[in-house]
Amino acid sequence: MHLERTRQELATIWMQVLDVSQVADADDFFDLGGDSLAAARMTSMAQRVDVPLRAVDVLKNPRFGDLQSVVHRKVLDATP
């Protein structure tokens, strides 16, 4: 999966789940109203578009930029 596509998919999921119109690297999941149920919802949505995301990733990396880095590392590690 291309990293820019992954970023776009992750941003779309973030915006939908947290009901925000844009996302910045410094945005914090919890500050925007996120909780464990929202993290689980993000995980479910991510699986549908092949974004390697777990709820624990969201909870441990609540800033969007940090979460994006975690997901990108997973994508790169999975690339043959």
C-alpha cells in the first residue's frame, strides 16, 4: 500500500469517527472526544480499507502524526 494513500485513508477514518472536518499531525484523539469505543470503530473501518491499525495503536499514540508514523512503519514492514 502506498504511504500517501495510507495517510489519506487514516485521515478519512479519523475525521469520520471524531466528526471533524480536517486533521493535523498535532491533533489529539482524546482531546477531540475519542475513547476506547471510537478506537475500536477506527480499527474496524481501517480493516475494510487494508490499513494496519489496532485500537491499542490509537490509544498509545493519540496524536495523529504519531499514529500515522506507527501505521506507516507497519506498512513498510509488511512490504516485501
